Amino acid sequence: MKTHQISSSAPGGAPAYLSNGLIGLRIPQIPLPRGTALVNGFVCRSPEKGMEEIAESPYPLGADLQLNGVWLSERPDLALFRGQSYDFSCGELLSQFDFTACAATVKVKVVTFCSRTLPTLAVQEIALESDSTCKLVIQANIAPRGIDGRLLYRCMPARNEDGILLWESRGGLGTVGAAYATDFTGDGLEKRRRNDFGHEEDMMLTEYHVAVKPGMRCSMQQFASLVPGMMNPEPHWQAARLVRAGARWHGFNGLRQDNRAAWAELWKGRIKITGAGEAMQDAADAAFFYLHSSSHPAMPCSIAPFGLSRRKEYSGHVFWDTETFMLPILMLTDPASARSALTYRSRCVPMARHNAALNGQSGIQFPCQSGAFGNEVAPFYSGACGGTRELHFNIDVAFAFAQYAHATDDDLFIRQQAWPVLEGVSEWIASRVTKTARGYELRHVTGPDEGVDNIHNNAYTNMAAIVVLREAQAMAARMGLRPPALWKSIEQEMYLPVDPKTNVMLKHDSYEYKEGMCVPETMGGFFPFTYKHSPEVDKATARYHLDKAETYMGMPMFSALYGVWACREGERSLARRFFESGILTHVVPPFMQFNETAVNIAHLGVCGDATTTVFLTNPAGFLMSCLYGLTGIQLDGDDPHQWGKFPIVMPEGWEKIEIERVWIHGRPARLSAKHGDDHAKIEFKE
């Protein structure tokens, strides 16, 4: 894992994204006085849409410097950027700059990270060294100025914590509690001051006034806790408790060591690709880093497509991206975080049951865009009738529960969480299909190709339904239950639109390609879903979409999977080109963040611009292609040693894929796949 560095200022570049899945920070190249912060589960009413979206939180690590009476916040032009480096091995960001005022210069080094072991904590150290005698003030603050919402409570206790506040979001949809504490180390301290007079209700600050001599070094450590109100009805007091534990019990060095150790454990799941080249390995490492940065066992509301890096893009809602592209990686590398995301869906089952009823169906129907409490939050004016007809979302969620059950073999999870979801979605499928002379059909739907509304028998959706019905019947058998006979009838008689002349499975009943972009949604039924039709249809369908790949390459999601589809057809050189054009073109400097649309086509304005980062679905899809697609493993109820279902075909030049540790049935195992082998190898370590 590399430390990525920049040594010259890049105005307009994407700021660094730091997160642990509960807190997400964006930090500019000069990190003071502030960046932006999001908290998983803290939502507001959008001023643009009037609907629920993730809310900006008070920034917990605000800071400022005063040198000989001049404040950095008032004279940012006096700061000279020296460099910024991001250590992917542990999630630490180091920012360096000089601040010059009144003939004096201080060199500033700022280390920032979000703790994985105490996930409500963001931690920062500001170290300074002066070249001359001067007066210096180092300030820590939480100033919610400029963000929507209102202050509900504020206090500055006499000891332990420097400040505590309770903030309510715009529209009153959520609250967040914040608390911070500081420490000072070094010589020359003259006084410590806080604005505890009660007059500045929109701000809390702590200042250290220092008389500095040439070469003298000093530092201030900041500890801040952010707690969403949905996890505690008095989140400000819980934040105070947690910041005390972090600052007073562990300290900066203790939290830093614990965070590094936690990351070292996660990196045992690193996907190592031999022969792919440095750029591709760097992309895989960056993908791994940002996905795991954005997930944690403590997150209450799963993972949005942009994680906690963006507020406006998709409003922080939860989509099918999570279950279909992100969770397959976490199931084997960080199963506790995967379970947390699935527990969010389990918590939302009652709302999904209401959603099904509102749409005239039985069972449960997870929404197109899910909010903090599991209700449908897709804009009502969007396509697919505000998301209500993009039905594959519901089936994608059910498939993820089945896959996690196979990965963990956790009987309690299966009975308490997986089975209720598989049963409810299967009941919903049975109530949603229409029986015709052709079989069972899903009519009036929208598939993953959201540009085409109100179609019949979207192939991806129908194939996914078949797979989930099979999974539900197998799970029922495992539990000694007898499922409705209708499930098997639908599974066996579901209609799929296959062209009898070409053997190509069509995207939907009325599909006819004319020109322009061809979204390869049908191929998703074969991978990452596990449907197989017949050798003739499978091959013809793959060939059809591989031949039209260039019309789609660089777009979100499916671009990351083309390499697998090509390898399964023996097209090794094509697969390598697909991975290069479908992954590397999405990487945005300086810290290998991922854009939704490839940078080389972003000017078309299809899905954002080159600064709209960090989109997690594309890099997660790449990791899934490596971990599952190229290794040929499929999770099922068989012995894990039998999960290797395909011979190993790697892209041209690639030799093998190795993972030091994956978690299978609660046990650590090593996974390896070498080009030319009959199947992947799983070796348990215990």
C-alpha cells in the first residue's frame, strides 16, 4: 500500500476524503480552518428537493492559527502549501504548509485520521515550528456557521471536554451531537482560553497562547466525537462520554496505534494481482481502501454510492449499489461491516412491507432509494415512476442476504435476518408476476438501464428473480420448512426474452438496438448473479454485448465487469483492455479517488464531472471482478472447497490473484487463482 503525495498546490482538485464509515471528512490542501463533515444517519430536508437527504454536520476539527496578531482564517493568502500525503496503509493524512506574518514564519504539520476502533472519533494533531521569536495562538473550534440547521444546546464543561453541542438539521429530520477536547504539548505556553462566556452561541473554541522562540516546537491534539441522533436520543452527551474515553484514556498516540493496527488487519484482505502492472494494482489498492474507509460495523444506515464523501450526489441515499457491488467484497474481507449493512435492511423490513402494500403487492419491497428509516426517498419526478418500477432493487437486496448466509454459514443470522427477507421478497415476486401463455412475466418495469421505462420482462430482473427464488427454496429446506409450491413454478416457468434467430437474450420484450449506448444489463444476470440459461444463449448474449462494449465503456457500474465477461469467453486481450478503460479512466488525482464517469468522457456531463468523487460502486465492482469473477468462485451451500465453478482465465499478462485472508464460515482462509488452473484454491488456516 502506497503513501500518495502531492508537492504543489492544485486549485480545484478533489479534496482528500477521510472516513471510517460513521464519519466522513473532506479536507482541503490547507486543512485549516476547516473542511466538511458528514455523519452516517444524520439527515435533513433538502432545500432543493424538499425531501430527505444526508446533512452536513458541524465540522469537528476546526482550527485556526494567529501569528503576531494575524489570523490564518483572515489571511489565507499568507499560507504556502508544502505538500500533502495520504497513507493508505492506515488512513492518515499529513498536510504541510508555512504560515508567514509580520516577518515570522511557522512551519505547520497536520496529521488527521478517523478512528476505526472508536468510530465516533476524528483525531488531529497540529505541530508547529517557528523560525523566529513570535507570539502564536493555536485555536481549536467547532463552528457550525454556514451550514443549514440550528443549535439546540451548547455547553463548555469545567473539565474533561472542551465543548459540547447538539445540532438539529434543516427541517428537523435529524440531530447530531458533537463534543471535543484538546491537549497541548511543548514549551512556551502562557495561557489557555475558552469562549465560555455564553455569548457566541454558534461557536465553541479553545485557544493556547504561546511565546515562541526560534526552533521551538509545540503541538495541539484535537479529539472530536460526532454521534447521530438516531443512535442515541441524547447524542451530545454520548459524544461527550466517547470523546473523554478517546482523549483522556487513550490519547493521541494510543488512538493512532490502535487505528493502524485495525487497518493492518483489514489489509490482510488485500487483493494482490500478479502481472497486471503497477497502475492496476494501485487502482485495486485504492478501491479496497476507499470501500473499507466507507464501511464499519457501527454504521447505522449502510453505505451510499458516494459513501460519506458527497452530500448532494444521490443525497446519501442507499441504492442497489451496496448489495450488488460493495457487500460481496465486505462479506469475505470485513464480514462485520457487511452484516451491519444488512442489519440496516433488516431494521427496515416493516417499512418495506408498507412499501409493497402501497404498490399493491404482498411481501416486502425494498425501495429504489432508501432513507435513514427505510422509506422510499427517490424524487417523485425521477424515472421509473419515482423508482417504484425499478423492481430489481428488491431482488438485489434478497440475493445479498443469501450470499452472506453462504459466506458465514451463520445459522442465527439465517433464521433471524436472512430468511425473513428471502421469504418476504419471494412472496412479493409471487404477487408481482403475471401468468400468461408464455409463463410468468414481470410487466411494466424498469431495469438497470434507467433510460428505458415501462417495459415488460427485463431480462436482468427476471433472471435475478429466478436465482432468488432458488435461494429461498434452498434456505427453506435447510430450515426444515416447506415453501409455497408457487415459488418453484415461477422459478421454472419465468419467461425470458430470447431471440430465436440469434439465441441472444434480449434486454426486454420490445428491445431493438438502433444506435448509441448499449447498457449491458442482461450480462449482470450471469455475473454477478449466477444464472445460466444454455451454452448457446449464454455465449451468444455475451458476444452481443462484448461487441458493443465501446458504446458503454467509461459509464458507471457495469464498465467494471466487462473484463470478467470477456475472460469467460476466452478474450484475454480484450479483457485487459476493458479493465484498463473501465477502471483506470475513472481514477482522479491526487489521491486515486474514483469518479462516477470516466474522466475522458466526463466533459459530456453524463454522470458528474471529474471532481465528483468518491464514487464507490465502480471500484467495488472492480474488486468484485477480481475476487469473484476472475477467480470463478460462487458462494453457495456446498463445501467452500467446491466454490470454484469456472476454470481460471486471466486478462492478458495477468498471472494470478492472491488474497492472504478471507473469512469463510467464520474461519480465516487463503484464496488464490492462477491462470490456467482448473479452479481457484481455498486453503483454511486453522
